Amino acid sequence: MSRPIVAVVGRPNVGKSTLFNRLAGERISIVQDTPGVTRDRIYADVEWLNHKFTLIDTGGLEIGSEEIIQKQILQQAEIAIETADVVLFVTDVKTGVTDDDMQVANMLRRTKKPVVLAVNKVDSTRRDTLDIYEFYELGIGDPIPVSAGQALGLGDMLDQVVEHFSDGSDTGEDDDAIRVAIIGKPNVGKSSLINKILGEDRLIVSDIPGTTRDAIDTPIIVDGKKYIFIDTAGMRRKSKIKEEIERFSIIRAVAAVERCDVAILVIDANEGITDQDTKIAGIAHERGKAAIVAVNKWDSIEKDDKTMNAYLKDIGNELAYMAYAPRVFISALSGQRINRMLELIQTVHENHALRISTGVLNEVLIEATAMQQPPADKGRQLKLYYMTQVSVKPPTFVIFVNEKELFHFSYRRYIENQLRDAFGFVGTPIHFIAREKGEKD
């Protein structure tokens, strides 16, 4: 199940970024007493009472403003609200209800989205009680007094937010379909790839980077197998973004990766692997998704018997953290190796959900420690007692050890390689949790 998305909205200078940073646990958004400082959306993963969700910070809304930057911020916020499952509407008790607050409230009512109204900068509920009641006139629900600066009232506010989340029971009629997110920079052929699989031009294809701004779900049945392909807006470096609205395309890409089963990173063969490709791949890797690297436009470059190996070496160097992801060289234009890519989707999806019995796991662990002794540090040697798999998507293993500090990255990687040699796990990351004996969950 994908993480819900919560958009933080409100007029300028009500403390949205301060609240966002407090909930995110780190100072991500720029905080300044000048309205309009937060022009980009910033997103972060947040957890409250076992509910994990993605929080989006938006720029201050001045509805009706003729300033170009304010029009662009409004467009950003509208996309964030449209994408969100819940909207967190932030106001300021110090200034009271303003015309801008009323206009934002009117806009939110039209969206039909669940809204939680937070009245910020309430340092004393006893002193500010009457001022808080004023916010009922927004007609948006019960105002919740909070202080982002002093971390007051945030628990009550988050309780209201998570109450609006779906329980996940309504999974839809395509629950057995494999959800595939097509991610990558603009103009690498993501839409063309889906059109080739469909056999029709259902998605707009253009040479203009950034044509696809939405995340479009396209159900496909190939050889009796169900897929839902999610075509995401191309992601580009901030320095190359000319239209502010494109910044929010990344939100949709993150949301698409969050709800996909398999992520396909599409690379342009003419450009090769770039820094931006590695950053985009990191979104899928950090979220533990099954992944495939597809080098598109392979038919458009001159090749010899060393070309493919050179590409594989470059990709291996740049995506060293994603060595598990299979590589496939395709052409969305001619259809070259598209069938191979579909086969890989099936393979990595199965490996992502692969579960290994505890007995077999520990046979591999015993053999691995016999072949290469665990490391020692200052006279203390690492001991691995036991291993068990606790979850899938991605496969996650708990290893019981004598001292967690001794379970260094290099030996952890060695154990991972032994598991991959024994069971494959092609296309999926593997997660380890080290625990000492007697340690509670």
C-alpha cells in the first residue's frame, strides 16, 4: 500500500515551513519572516502512530495576486492539493482570519478533499481561546491550536490528519496487476515506451522536455498478465527548470514510485548515465522498490563489440548502490527488447516478494561464516547466531548478533552477496536489521 500524501497549505508567513520542519524532524524548508520565501515544494517522509505518509510543503498562497511568481506558486499548490490525500491548512492566531485565509478556505472546499485546520503560533490556549474560536468562520472544520515553534498541540493535529487516511481495504479491481512506474529525466522516451507496449499513441509524445506533467495510470494486459504502467513527469535539475509548475512534477514521480511494485529507470543511450539519473534512481532505491535500468534509443547510436560493455561499466560505476537492478537495452521506437523488459518485470516482481524459510536461511548463514570468519575489533569478534526473514517488498532479514557495532558494512555486504548467490533476488534490494540477543522489537 502506498503512503498517503499530506499537503501543507496556507497564506504567506503563517509558519508552514516551520511546521513542516518540525514534523519532518529536520530543517528542510527555508524559514524566514519574508512572505513568499518557500517557492519550491519540499517533501519528506513522516511517521505518526505507525502511519507513514509523505508531507509536502508549499509556497504561501495569495489568491487573486497579479504577480507572476504568486500565480506560479498558486499553480504549484493546486497540483499539490490535487495530488494529496489530506490537506493541512495552516493559519496564524496572531493575525486572525484574513481575506486571504477566506479565499484559501473557499478554494479548499471546492476540492472536496479532507482538510485539517491548524491555527499556528498558539503559545497559550488559555490566553488565546477567544482568538482560536474566530477561525470557525472559515467553515472548514474545527480549528486545532498548535505552536510549530514550541511543538505544542502537534499530536492532536496529527491524530486528525491520520484519521482521514484510507485503511487500505479498498485495493481496487486491479489488485493482481503489477504496478510499474516509468521514471527518468525529460525526453528520454518514457511515454514512447508505454505507447509501444500499448500499440497505440495513447500518451502524448513530444520532443519538448517536460511534456508529461501528470502521473498517468495505463492498464495493460500482455500475454494474459496484468500491468498498470505509471508514466511520470520527467525530472530535471533545478537550474534547468523554467516553469515553476514543473517542480511539482517531482511530487507525482515520488508518489508514483511510492505506489509502484517495479520502477523502471529509463536512460537515454545518446547521453549515457548522468548524475541526474543516479538521483532519480535513488528515489526507488531508498523506498526499497524492485528496479530495472532500461537504456532507451539503443538503435540510434553507432555500436561495435565493446559499446554495450562500456555502457554496462558506466552504469555499474554510477549506480553501484543498485547493482541488483538488471540492465536492458531497448528502443521504444522500434520495439527492440521490449518483450525482454516485460519478462524482467515479472522476474523482479517475484523476487521482490520472495520469502525464504528460516531453516534454509541459517544453512546459508552457517556456510557463509565458515567460508569467511566474521571480523574482530579490538579483541572482540562478531558472532552471528541466527537469521530470519521478517517481511517482503523488499525482502528484509533480522540477524541476531553478539554486538551490533561489530556488524560492519563490509561483512553485511558479504552476507547479502551470499544470499544473492543462493537465492537470486535479481532486481530487488535486500534490507538487514541487526539485533542483539534479548533486544526487544
